[in-house]
Amino acid sequence: ETGVTQTPRHLVMGMTNKKSLKCEQHLGHNAMYWYKQSAKKPLELMFVYSLEERVENNSVPSRFSPECPNSSHLFLHLHTLQPEDSALYLCASSQDLGGALTQYFGPGTRLLVL
Amino acid sequence: ELKVEQNPLFLSMQEGKNYTIYCNYSTTSDRLYWYRQDPGKSLESLFVLLSNGAVKQEGRLMASLDTKARLSTLHITAAVHDLSATYFCAVSYPSGTYKYIFGTGTRLKVLA
């Protein structure tokens, strides 16, 4: 149990659908992250939140919209996705933004866009 | 732009053997992390290396960091089947920040 949970674990959606991914951390951390893990590519940082404020948007297309209502919850809202967006989406958290601190990852949501 | 390269990308080894996974990165950083990922599971933190010459050991795994050579190694001693997983290194860049740049991973399979 990593203390970071994600739902759903698997999601299949059409290009015209709207869906949301949810992440919850039970570690009392102040920073949360969204990563994308595609086949045969390194993990890519998408968004970073610290104390509910977005501090990083790593050139992510607007069809991905993050939301952080409090320091324990992080959402990724999806709309009009493309097949190339199919990937494993990982949420992570850390105590703060300091680079010496380990990031703890959730189990991921495996997304398939048809 | 920082690049993090791991080699080998795939490794199949017999139980009881030793091997080393290499992680090279292209610019200055003194923060390096090793993670393990089992199929269908999340990334699990293994080691955090925070300075030149840092060495950490846990069980059959030992990680080291040479910031001058921009190289980290993950050494496996007397491999067992349970070590089969994908291993990732990640570099904090700019150094000391939350921005992790990940390698592509090394998929390790330990054969009984």
C-alpha cells in the first residue's frame, strides 16, 4: 500500500467522451503530480500542484485539464482525446516540492482511447 | 535538454548471477532516484542518492552515484526470481527540484 490511490484502474473511452481520473493521497503530502507513461517512452511529467496551486504545466494539450480541490485530491479531466493519448496515467505525491524528497506513486489508470 | 539513458533495456539473467544496470545522464545533477515497477503495479521507490559517491544497499541491490561521470549503477547480487521487474532511474533536473527526468527503464527477467 503506497498511500496513493487512483480510480478507475482501467478506462476505455471514445474520442468524443468526457471522463475524469481521480487520485487521492493518504500521506499528508503537500505536492501532487500527474505523469504519463506510454509504451517504450520514459515517464513524462504533466502537471504539478503544491498546496492546491498549479506550479507546472509541462506543455500538455488543453484536452487534459487538472483540478486540485485540496491537498489530498487530484483530478485529471479528459475530453476529446486522441488515440495517441492511450497510456498509463500515474499520480504521485511528495511531502513538498523539494527535490530531495521521494515521490510516491499510485497504481495508475490505464487509458485506452478508441 | 537533459537526457537519461539506461542500459541495457532488457536483461535476462539466471538466478544466482550478478549484473549491473547503468544510468547515464547528460547534464549536471546530484539527485538521482531508483524505482522498481512490477507489471500492472505502481512505481516503488528503491533508493535516493543525494551526493557524489553516495552508495545505498538494500538486500541484493546496491546503487551508487558518480556525479562527475554523470553515472549511476544498480548492481544486482545473486539474483533471485523475485527481482524480476522494470527498474527506472530518474534525475532531478534542475538539480534539487521536483522535476524528475526518467530513463526508459530496464526490464529485468530472472530465470529460475
